[in-house]
Amino acid sequence: MIVKHLNDILGTAADVDTEGWTSRRLIYKDAGMGYSVNDTIIKPGAELEMQYRNHLETVYCIEGAGEITDLATGVTHPISVGTIYALNQHDHHILRANKGTHMRMVCVFNPPLTGREVHDETGAYALSD
């Protein structure tokens, strides 16, 4: 059994802060679960272009509001508390948090992240062995 609390992650190497987001990495590949889980804050006004070419991701919004644009179709979807989206086709997208509010997201990745990934120039994470 794995039991953690967010407070155990804060201020450690698993608490990754960047200009546009902060990711608190809760479950890693080494847990052997077949997926990883992050508690991620998208900072107010952030606009993040990403495409996870090596991972599938499901995201559930638990705080704040913003939008996601599918760059293949140009369709923009609003995001608010209770919205879930799945990047089931390695979708190239832009994620935006509304100005003045952050978005807090629970992010699940498959295959799992190791916890050491950083976004490359395309907005993707490299695939780990």
C-alpha cells in the first residue's frame, strides 16, 4: 500500500516549479502502478503549448478555470471545476488558465513518469526506459 499526503511532497524534489506551472508529483513509475499522478497548478494567465508524443494524459480540474484548444481542429473547450479531458491521441494543444485565477489539475500519465522529466522544445516529455 502506498499512502502519501501533499504536505509530504511540498518543498522536495517532487515539487517542481516553472514559470507557467507547479507540479507536485505524487505517484511515479517506481511505484509499479502502470501510471503516474501529479497535482498540478497552472498559474494565472499561463498559456502552455504542449504535445505529449510519448504519453497519454487524463486531466481533471479541481480548482479554477481556463480553456484548452485542440490545435488540430482549432476547437477551444472551457475548463472549470469538474471538467475532465483526455489527450488520447497525443493531441497537440494549448492550455490556458484565466487571468487572475489558477487552475488546479489532477494529471494521470500512461506510461508513468519517472518524476525527473522536463518539457522539451515541443512540449513533450521524453519516454523513459
